[in-house]
Amino acid sequence: MPASAGTTRTVLLDTNVFVAAVKHPRGETASLRLILGLLRRDEVRLVGNVYWIEELLRYAEEFHSETAAWLISAVLDRTRIVEVAASFVRISARYVRTPDLADVVHAATCLQERAILVSNDRHFDRIRDEGVLDVWSIADAIRAL
């Protein structure tokens, strides 16, 4: 049983979840409902890192919407920001092959915190397929959470 499968689950929402949630500000997407549901659940802990915050803020500026600003603010309020140990970054880098260091650090955050990574990013397929990390697609997360 994965470490995050007990009564409390720890989750890192990749920024592509936010993009899917706020891309169409007038519509309520399944991704938006997922995030809102997670914000209401005490048994879910959210984690992130400094790269994750930078990405979120960049998307908040890019989308220029009240929904994006509110959603990111609400998520940041509920998220514990962690400093990731170099040893977890090194392990993650063996499996996550991308020029984007943020993706490596996101996976490392999940390794360190025993968290589930929710992402539709294909860069995480290998670390998931090798059984190193629980990576759920957005659709998987909607079904499970």
C-alpha cells in the first residue's frame, strides 16, 4: 500500500492541473472541481516547493482572471511548502528526464514527503512505471479523491 493511501493523503498538484482548471474561466471544469474538492477535505494535505510557487504565480499573471487569482491564493493557503533535500533531487533526476528542473523537484518533493503527484505531464511516466512514485493523472485523481 502506498504511503499516501492511509486516512490522510499528501498530494502535490502539478501546475498543469491549474492550467486545466482555469483555462476556460467561464466554465467549471473537472479539474476545477477536483481542486475545490481537495481544498474542502481535511484528510488531504497539499505540498509544494519554491519552483511550484513560481510556476503558479507565472500562470496567475498569464491568465489574468479572478478565478485563477482566487484559486491560486486558496491553494497556497492550504499548501505546506517544503525544502527538498538534494538526495531526493538526485534520485528524481534519474527518472524524470526533462530540461525543466521544476519537474525534477516536483517529483523529489513527492518522494521526500511520500506524496502523490497529480499530473498529466508525460515526463513523470518513467518514475511512475518504475514504481518509485505514485503519479496519478487528473482523471485518476478525480476518480480516487
